[in-house]
Amino acid sequence: MEDESNLLLRVDHVKYRKAGDGRSPIGRLSVYREYTEWRDNTSPEVLTIKFTRIIGQRVSPPHKSKVQLQLSLQNEDQATFVFLRPGASKEELINERDSVKETLQQALIAHRQHVKELAQSNESQMKDTELKEKQKILREDRNLEKLYQNLVATKLITPQDFWQDYYQQEGVSETKIGINGAFLANIVQQEGTNGVRLNLNQDIIQAIYTTYPAVDKKFHELVPHEMSETTFWTKFFQSHYFHRERDVLPNPKDPFADCVKEDEDEMKKMSKEEVHRKRFDLDHIDDNALKDFVHKEEPKMTKGNLIKRCNYLSEKILATSWRSGDEATSSVNNKKKGFAVLDRVVAETESRLESDDLAEKTKEEEVQLIRIDSSVQVEEAVYPATDMTRYKTIISDYFDNFTVSDILQRSEMVLDQQEMEAHELEEAMKEEPEGAPPPENWCETPVELTKVRDVHSAVKELCRQFWHCFPPISVETEDKLKRMASTLKKYKEKELPTKGIDEVNSEHCLQMINLALEKSRNLKFGLARRLTSTEASSSEENAPPPTLRPDLNFEFLLDDKNLEVIKENILHRKGVGDIDKVREKWAVIQSMMHSGEKKPDGITESKYAQLWNELYDEALLIPNMTQDGVPRGGEENAKVVGEWGEKRENECLTAEKLVQTWRSLLHPTDASGQRSYVFLGALASLEKAILDYAHERVCALGFRPITVPDIVSGEVTHACGVMQRSDHPIQYTLVGDEKHTKLSGTAEMGIAAFLRGRTFQEEQLPIRLVSLSKCFRTEISKSASEAKLYRVHEFSKVEMFVVCTPEQSNAELDFLVEVQKGTFQALGIHCRQLEMPSEELGASAARKFDIEAWMPGRKLYGEVSSASNCTDFQTRRLGIKYKTADGTIKFAHTCNGTALASTRTLISILETFQSDKKGLGELPEVIRNRIKQRGGPLRFQPAKSLA
């Protein structure tokens, strides 16, 4: 009977609306302090809803004919009550309903406040209990107390880090209901249209997973990728795996066909794990010595498979029950497997059955007692204190280095060691000018020993905390690793010098600290360490080959604080790249990493590697961060930062028309396509002259010449920032090459391939290189003015490349720009220098300057040179690093710039210096001195027949 003292309100004639087509009964609704109750007037049915299940209340709108109150419960359930008091008007029913609603609301508020107070009180009690337990631990262990004072009290480490290993909070073990052995037979069945319909709930599904692990694995493999959950369970109950008592062969298309083999393998494994029972297993009294060598064939049992499956099911159920009760008291590593889980149960049962009379007793060795009369007087020998100390040392050393048998067999070595120590002592006293110090000063004083012990204990604990974080497979361990490295450095620099310990006693402590700090310096912290493992390996037979992954800055990309900045940068860089996709891919991988050491079912190493590849594919599309001060927008927002040279405004011929009568320029369309050219005579000499001039000038300014191949790997070009963004190819690829080898678009690619994976010393930087090479481009003309020589598919170029530290990169970019400016000033053509806006930076550059030369015949400015600061965009993808003076390895920065490109520079020179007679005027001195005497024209004649 209910406690009427807790009753708050009671209302009669309230209908409880049940789900389904059945009758909704009318009864009494009562509100108590801790729950709400509804009782049927005509049956013993009672509905009790505790306040812990109630989420909220909803009432019917005023225009509805029925006056209802609905309680929203957990698990998306609900309870609806209709107020039907006879003779009451709608307003009276609404008032009655509102009264119940308000009373229930106040009761809910009071209940939740009470629960909150209980939780706070419980938390306070737990904290007090925890504090008392920790104080007790420190009282019982003086060394630990001293360690706490030296580390926690001095704020070297946090209390949480200290107590993590020394205090284990005991959790509250919760009793779980076991699995019914006949749970499959108890599934609710209904007659369906074409057969029996089974109603599965979550408890039954979990029981199936527990007793049949192969089904759990299949579920994660097939649902929802290949079939729906309903289809999966339908196939399961129709499969041969579920009806294995039938004498029919399994269907090859049955998704559960291979589950039988997995169970058979596990049964064989379980049968090998014996349970020794002394009361029933009498093998120990068998006198057949040849039983292990004779194989006796066992008769096949008709129902053998059925018995094995019953035993297998029982073992699984028992193992589940054992684990549920054992998890609160034993660690995962100590769990037993298979039939071995019964060992403890059997041992405990048989220990209760064991009789004291039958218990085996250890036979004690017979000892003959010798009784000596107390009246016998024994003379006690007296030895000097120095002799006693020496003998004690000798014996202690001997027991440390030799066994008892060694000492008994080689007793003569004691005398040899005594003589040797005496000789060493005499030699040491001879070396001392004033003789050896007195024996009482040979050791440290107790106070000094205490200091040394405290320091060693503190350093040992700090180092233990540091090395315990390896391998840092989670964000928490990485953060702790950083903290401990910082603490060790602080202890070495500030705490250790103040302890007053001499160098000899602190040498070992310094070695331990230095070893940990060196490991910390060479370790990649954070996401960079987890995501940038140089090689992804696999243990699967048909797994993909190892791949080299670039060392991208995932710590920056995945930091929530940088999200909006990255999105804005992508928007200003033509919208290439999607940081949201990168974060989505990482969220999927992170959820798998946090699921534990075991990979989720259905995830093979190939699929896992594919997830990482997708993450990198998206991350590689994110462009470099634009430096502050760079103009935003398209080409129209380029900023002019300088101009030089006289600008020719009169009417001029284009370069192609000018040299048409020279017979020096040919377009071999039949052999190489429309974008190809051949220089003869004067044009060839002029091209060679300007290329030699640019190359020699750059070398004279301290750049080291290098010759690189024109064929490079596609990985290198992609790492340099050349990305395919449209259907039109932007690189030439060798046909049939599985590695997608490319024709280099600039010597920058070949130099990058040469520097890939190298680590330089900081004092070697900056490294400045220059190369003269062919460049291959699949460019398309945008207008008629860009036809012929202006935009060709192959040309020659002098390229500059710099590897430097992050602090040097901006200065190196300015230096490249000055080199370019001086080169074109000496050529005597009109040029302007532009700082390019964000949309013109490409993927790799953080800042870029272009030089455009005036082409009078075309009446336009044409780009002839550019210089870029790529910061660490290329070096992270290519593994180019440098080592600082303190041993820290960092990523270098790269800058590149075009000293001179042949074809467009020739156009500007030809159109600028052309004369009225379709020739050239006086050229600049730097070109004039390098042009050799013009030879006679080449005459081509038709080939003669071989006949």
C-alpha cells in the first residue's frame, strides 16, 4: 500500500491512452514526491513512472476537444492521460489538468534539487575518503611522503600525475544479470504474413553477440554497407548457421557460411584448455607409460556436433558471467580464456570438499637438536674496528659476486683479494701528499646521504613519469609527455643546482635527465607524430604497399582556433581545398583510435589505410597560408611596387614578324605541334647570349650551379605545388609509366627532388642554387597576343632555388627580387615589378613577386620572371630539414625565383630594340659581348633518291 504521507495530489476519472488498437482504461492518477502513479479502476494494472524517467510535460492545445497531459519519458517513450470527470465542463477539466501539471512540475523541481544535493554530498564524501586514503598511504610509506614533498609540494608535477600510479580509486561494482541459456527459445514470436515473425530487442541482440562473436563480426561487415539490419537478422534466422542440427549442406551464398568454421576452430582451441578436477580426473593414477605415444581412435558420436555446440554455448555464457563479475576486481591482462575460466570455480569448490586428513602435507626435513648446557662458558673473541669493517666489506662483495658453491670451491681467492686490496690501499696512501683521510671521512654523512637519496628518488620518479608515456598514442599522453619534459628541464636548471650535491653524486641523475630531454627534442609531438609516420606498413598478405606520407602540419590544420582563418585563406586562394572535409576524415579516424587498441570489426588494414589516404588527399589540397600584407583578390588587385627602363610607345612589329625575313625562326608543327619553335643563326645566338648572361650573373652573386634532370616523379611535382584542378592536363606524363613520371615544368622540380629527405646543419643555411634547364608546359593561349612565341610548350630558363631557416626566408625572397631586378635593368627593357594578390599565388607560395616586361609590338606587359616564398609548404612534403645548434630538427623554408626565361625575354628585346629596317639597333653591352659573329644562312635542299 502506498505511503499516503508522500501523496501530493490525486485525480479520478483519468484515461491512460495505450499504444495500439486495444481499449484505453480509465483510472486514478496520483502524484507522489518521487513518482507518478496511475491505477486502473477495473483491474489490478498499475503504471508507475519515476521522476528520473520524466523529461518534460506537454498539454493539448485549447482548441482540441480532449483535455490531455502527456509526459515525455526517456528512450523516446511517452505517457498520455485524458481527463474525463463526468459532469465537468471543459474549463473545469483544463483547471484540473493544469493543477496536476503544476503539482507535478513543482515535485520534479524538488526531486531534482534533492538529487543534486545528494550528488554533491556524495562527491564531497568521496573527496574526503580519497583524501584520507592518500594521507594513509603517505603515512605508511615515508619514502613516498618525501617524494610527494619534493615533487608535488614544489609544484614540479601535478597531484593528478603523482597519484595516477600510487592511488587507484575503487569503483562501485554493479551486479549484472546473466544470460539465460535458453534466450533464443524465449524470443517473442508472432504469426506473420508468410511465416513466423520474431520480435528482437536490444538485450536479445546483445546476448547473440556475446554468445556468437562471429555474428557480431558479420554484422559490422555487412550492415549497412551491403544490407539493412532487418535483412541481416532475417538471413541469420534462416541460415544454416542458426539451424545447424539439420543434415543439409550450407548454402554457399549464405553470408554466415564461414561462421561455422570459425566456431569449429574456437571449439578445438577450447578443448585443449583443460580443467583439472582432482575428484573426477583420475589420470594421475594411470600407470600406462605409453599412453602418450599410442593414438586411440574415438568412436564417432551421432550427436557429437550437437553436444559440442551445447558445450560451446554454455562456455560462452559462463565466460560472460565470469567476466561481468570479475571486471571490477581484476585487470584485463589477468583474464582467463576458454575453459580456463572455470579453474577458479573448480578450485574453490574442491577446496571446500577437501578433507584435512587427505590434504597433502609438506614433509619437513629431520633436524637433530643439539642441546648445550647453559653452564658452559664461551670465550668471546675481540677484533679491532678497522678489521671488522674490512672483513665485512670483503664478505659483502663476495656474496654479491659469487654463489655459495663458488665461495666453497674457491676460498683461496679471498686471500688473493685481501692482498690486492691491501696493495691498492698502500698505493693510494703513497699518492696522497698527507696520507689517506681518516676512515670516518670515507663515506658521506647521514644528512648528505639523505639529500642524495631524495634527489635520486625525485629524478627517478620524474623520469619514470616521462618514459611511462611511451608510446604516446593519445592526446592525453602527448600532453603529459610535454609537461614532464618541461619539468625535467626545469628541475635540471633550477632545482638540482640548489641541492648542494657534488658532481660525483649527481652525475647519474644528470645522465637520466639528459637522456630523457634528448628523446624529447627528437620526438615529434602532437598530431604531427601520429599522422606523419614516414611509412605506413601492413601485415596483411594482399595489403597495399608501404607509402611515404608527407609531414603535414596537422596540429595547425585541426586546431579549432585556426578554422576560420584557414577557411578565409582558402576563399582568397580561388576556393581550392576543403578544411571541413579534412576535419571530417580526421573525426572518423580519431573515433577508431579512441575505440581501443583493437580495430573495430569489419575494418581491415586495407580499409584503415584507405581512410588515412583519404585524409591526406584532402589535406594536400589545402593551400599555403597567405602572409600578412599580401593583396587579396584576383590579378586586377596586383600591386605595382616598382618600374624601370624607357617605355617604347610607337608602332612596332611583333617579334615573329620582325624575324620573318631572317630565316631564323621556324615552327615545326608537323613534328612537335603548334606551340613548338626552332631558332637558327642569329636568334639561336641571341637566346644563348641572354641565358649565359643570366646564369653567369647569378653564379657571380654566390649561387651554386647545379644540373638537374628534366624527368621527375609526379610525387615531387605535386609536393612542389603543381596540382591538377581541371580536365586539361597541366603536365606532360610519360605514356605507360606506372609511376606517372612527368616532364619538369621548371628546374625547381629537379632541385627539389635532389634535396628531398636531406637534413642540413643550421650554419650551412642559406643554400643558394641555380640551374639552366628546359621547361615543359601544356599551356593554352587566352588571346591572339599570346600566340606564337609568347606561350610555348617548351623553353629554356635560368631558375634560382634557396633553402633557408624560417627567420631567413623573407630576406631571401627580397634578395631574389633584387637579383631579378638587376638582371632586367642591365638588359635595357622597360619592366614593372608587381606584388601578386592571393588568387595568383598558386598552392605553394605564401608571397610572390612578378616582373613583367613591356612588349611594344604586342602593346602589353608579359610576365618574364617571378619569385616566391613557399615557407615550409614544400619542405614538409619533401622532408627537407635542418638541425639547430642544440640538436633540434626543424623544417626549413624554400624560396624560388626565375632569373630569366628565354622566349618572352627575347620577345621584349626584339620588339624594344627593333629598327626601321626590320633589324635590331644597338643591343645592351651584356648581350653584345656574348653574341658571336653571325654565320651564313643555312640552305635546305630536297634529299636525293637512294636509287
